[in-house]
Amino acid sequence: DLPHFDFVEINGMKLTEPQQLYVQLWKSISGTQTKLTAAHAALMLNEFFSDSSAKKNSQPMKIVFVDELDVLVTKSQSIMYNLFDWPTRPKSNLIVITVANTMDLPERMLQHKISSRLGLKRINFMPYSHEQLTKIVTSRIGDSLVFEPDAVQLCARKIGAVSGDARRALDVCRRAVEIVQNETDPIKNNSTNSSSDSGLVTMRIIDQVIKEMYSYGFIPIIQNASFHQKLFMISTRAAIRACGLPETQLGEISRIHNQMAQMYAQLGSSSVLGGQVLNQSMSIRIALDVAKLGIIMIEPNSQAGLSRLVRLNISDDDILMALRPDKLLGKLIVQ
């Protein structure tokens, strides 16, 4: 039998700011609902996990599960440091389990003093396959007869081929149901005739929804951009994910962009790339062109050169969905 333990679950996406992790964790451990600041909560937690008294040791083990860890990465990374340092304290009676969307988050975003405190047990979850997506969607639908089986299969295969994102698959299904409801509503259609295949979500409707996703917003803009503009978007996404902050310097993006461009030139794509290394003025011009498309926001200070800060103005999922099918650049997209 397992010994008794206290379980605490924290979702990073539900916190108003990363520092609120301290407050939520302390309230869950102490059982108090007294209002306190994040700084005060951090001090209380530090004292609690540093206490090695007999009274503390008699308490059950604390298992803390933190989901969406990526959003808790800050510039100082103090939250990450404390979260992974507390379990290493003698008699802390603490186990921390975290889940992140970034597969290589310790190497990509965390400082060595933090990553060195992580345990050796890491489980990498690959993107969902279409079979897994089918099971997920089917479990959410339950016994409902709204969906044709082939419609669920089409949704799972289409999303599985692009990103394997379960939330995206469920969004497609949700939108498909909305379309059926609108088409079968006699008041909205001013008619008792139904044109939605007897009120069922069919392959036709799923295909319509997926085409909507690719036909509106920034996805067609990304797909119709020039080769270097697409490469710049991929480089921006990679640089931001690497630093763990919402913005990064144009110089870092330019460095990654040049590395990728040279790689393609060596592979025989020089006719597309022009076989040239991008200088500072060319990098800035490409960045400004991408900013005009609304894809990124760039610091207006033109005197800063490659030190100007850049951030994405769209979800990086849009870049993933738009360029994953690209035969030339799709392999550069990392989930």
C-alpha cells in the first residue's frame, strides 16, 4: 500500500502571473485562505521546506503537480529555481512533477543551476497520432449520434497530419456542431428544410471547417509569404522558444535565419536563396516586411539595429499549421 500523501495540482495557464504559483502552493499546503503577497508566500514556503523538525517530518509527503510549466519561465527564472530546489532540501518531504509543451525545455529555456536540479526521469510524449485523436474525440462525444464515424476519422487524420494537437481537433468538432445547429435551425434559415445531412456532422462539414482554419486569419498570409519571410518566421519562433521569453533580439533571429539559409544553400537550394549570407540591412528589411504582414511586432527604435526587440503578434501554432505541410520548410518546424 502507498503511504498517505497530500496532492496539489497547479495549472500555469490559470495563474494571473507566474509569481501567483507561490500563493496557490502555500494556500494548498497550509490550508489557509488568508490573503498574502507572492513574496510573502515564497518566504513561507522556503521556511516550510527548510524545516527539519520532528513535527514537520511526521507530516505526509507533498506531491505537487504543475501543468503548463512553460508559462512560468521568467527572465530571472527564480520561480523555476525555487520549485526544483525545494525538493532537494533535507526532510522537505516534497516531490514535484511538471508537464511542459516544450519537449526539451530544460536544455532550451532553463539555466544550468535549474536543469541540474531536475531528476533524471523524464517522459517525452509525442504528438497524438490520428488513432489517439480519434479515441480522444470519441470519448468527448460519448454516446451522442451527432457525428458520423467517418467525420471523426477525417478530423483526426487531418489534425494528426499537421500538429497532433487534441485541442485543435476538439475545436474543429465544436465548430462543426455549431454549423449543423445553424443549418438545422428553422428560425435562422426561415425554412423547415434541412440542408445539413439530417442534422449530422459529416465529412463535408469537417472538411469545410478545416478549410476555414486554413483560409482565414494569418495562415494564408504565412503560406503566401516569400521563402526568406517564412524562414524568418520559423527563426523568430525558434529564438523565442529558446530564450523562454515573449521577445528576443533581432540579432539572435538573424543568426538562426542565416544558419538555416546556409544549410539550404548547401543542400542545393541556392537558386531559391540566392546563395548569399544575409547582412544586417537585409535582415532588418525582411523583419520590417514580416512586421507589415502583422506577423511580428518590432521595436520602433531604428538606431538599435539588430538589438531591436521582436515578438510574435500571432500564436506560434499558426506558424506550425501554416508551414508544417510545406515540402521545403516543414521539417524545420518543431512542436
